Amino acid sequence: MSNVNDRGTIKWTSLMMPEHIQALNDMWKDQEKKSKPILDEQELEELGMKLQMAIHNDLAIEVKYYKDHDYQLIKGKLSKVDNVNNTLIFQNSGRDKINLSDIIDVTII
């Protein structure tokens, strides 16, 4: 006979069809997605000033940006702000590029 406490350890997913498991996984992924915040003009101006200060004074920065329905962080020194392609280019071996419109926050470190 089974103990009442065993009910909590039963893996119900083993009784589900693979399609149901996939549907649940997709639902959980959709719930974890974050939306891109909309910055007002004052916030955009402040980001621009921080980027200018960082590039003119060769300061390290931390950039929080939006990519693939989530927030990402990158740290480093800027190589340049490319206004033609609207990207930030960092001074590292990978030459990381971030689209200016994806930037959420900039912190000088």
C-alpha cells in the first residue's frame, strides 16, 4: 500500500504525452519573456551623456541592453559609438556590438 506522503513525489510528467510536455515548456518560456522598456527623451539624453563621457575619458562601462526577450549585461571600454549603423563597439577581441536602440541603461564603473 502506498503512503499518502508519496503523492508529492510522483512525476506526473511521465504520464503526460510528449505534446503536452512541449506545450507546458513553451508556456513557461513565454511567461519568462520580458518586454523591452520604452525610454523617454530625458533617459535617452542621460544615456548619451554617459556614453560620451565614457568614450572621451576612456572609462569602463556596464551596459544593460535588451536582446532575445531578456536583459543582457556587458562590461568594457568603448571603441566607438557608430552613429551611421547605430551601434556601440567595445574594445575587446570579439569586437562586441550593441544596437543603440536596445540599450536600457549605462553605468560608468
